[in-house]
Amino acid sequence: MSITKKKCAVFTIVKNENYFLPIWLKHYKKYFDNSDIYILDHQTNDGSTEELDVNVEFVINETAFDHHWLLNTVENFQVKLLEKYESVLFAEIDEIIYTVDKPLNEVIIDFINDANLLVQTCISRDLLHILEIEKSLDEGDLIIENRKYWFEDILYHKTLLSKVPLKWVLGFHYITNHTTNYTHNLRMCHLHRFDFELMCKRNIHRINNNAKIEEGFHGVHNKITDRNKLMDFFISEHSKKELIPEEHKIILKHI
């Protein structure tokens, strides 16, 4: 007897993300039922994953920033979800995926109903904090209303919505088993460089939480704790800045 699958699930993976997790949940609850939202909790101990009204599943690894373990964990969980969903959306905790022409959940249904499509790729913009004219944010401050600029971040044109199991490279930047596809115009607002002080705190937090320091490129920006070096990275893309269009600000005004 065949099992009737639900339409789409969304999931992320977290460890002590008491700032970003409420923002992530606030966004995706606009488009998904609570029962279709999944949080992979990697030994959180800051209370942020307690008493949530969405699905929380626990995963364990001795190091907090092990790219190979992270990749395998996410790929395996996507496969698990595809057993009961027609499609799955994966978004890291600082990735806000949305659409412009109509709501994200309606676009996902269009994608599911298109038999010619197996995956969808996001067009990414990375929010910028222009320190000369914009304040650092306090807890509770809305992000979009306090930021004016972003830039196109080709590295984060990620393929994250799929009807089939995906094989990503480390960092989830590219897939190796399917061709990218932009048919349904998925967008990503990447909350990475939107606040300098928050980035400093997060990097120190990662190192203090037993992050695995790996050689090479992967996650190099997450290992910088020196303020001057981090500032160099933080402002390295400012020359690419462009104003956030008003129609995008309206859609993202809740974050």
C-alpha cells in the first residue's frame, strides 16, 4: 500500500543559537505548519531549543564545527524526510529563503507540481552592516528596518529545495548529483555580515564550544577571533553593496 506523502518539510541544524533560532522560526512559520518544521539540535545547552512547538531531533558529535559530520548529518536527515514528504527545504540558521512574486509556500507547490523539476537553487544576497552609518543591533531590534544594503553572494547561490536526495560539497554551496535550476526564483537573504559585534560574539562562542579547527578554506571566517582581522573580512565585500529594493524589504520586514 502506497503512503500519501505530505508536501514539504523545512529543517535546520543548531547548537546554542539563541539569537538566530527565533528569527529562523519566525520566518519559516509564515509558510510551514509547525508539524513540518524540524530542528536538528546538536547538544544545545543555552535553553533555546527547549519547549519549542516544532519537531526537535537530537544529534551528537564531539566537536561543534565539524564540516564532514555536518554534511553527512544533513544529507542523511534530508533522505529521512523525503520518505514522508514530496519535497524538502534545508536552510542553515542564518539563511532566510523567500520569494517575491507570491508566498514561498505557494511557490513550493508550483515546484512540486512541475514534473520536469527535481531541484531549485536560490539567488543569494548577503546583508551588509555599514558601520559608518548604521548602528549595531540590540536584542529585539528588527534587522531589515536597520539595514539598507546587501550584495549578491554567488557562493551562496545554494540548491536547497529538492524532491530527491542531494549530495552537497562541504558548506552546502554546490551539489554534485544534479544541475542547478532557478525556474521558480527562490531568494535567500543571508544573515552573515549584517552586524559586526554579533559576528565577533558568534566566532568567540564557536571556538569556546569545542569547534573543530580544520585546515583549508572551509569555515575559515568562523575561526577568526581577532577583531582587526575579522573587520578586514567583514568589510571586504562592501564595495559591492547595492540598495535593498523596497519590495524585498516589505517581504522581509518581520526579521
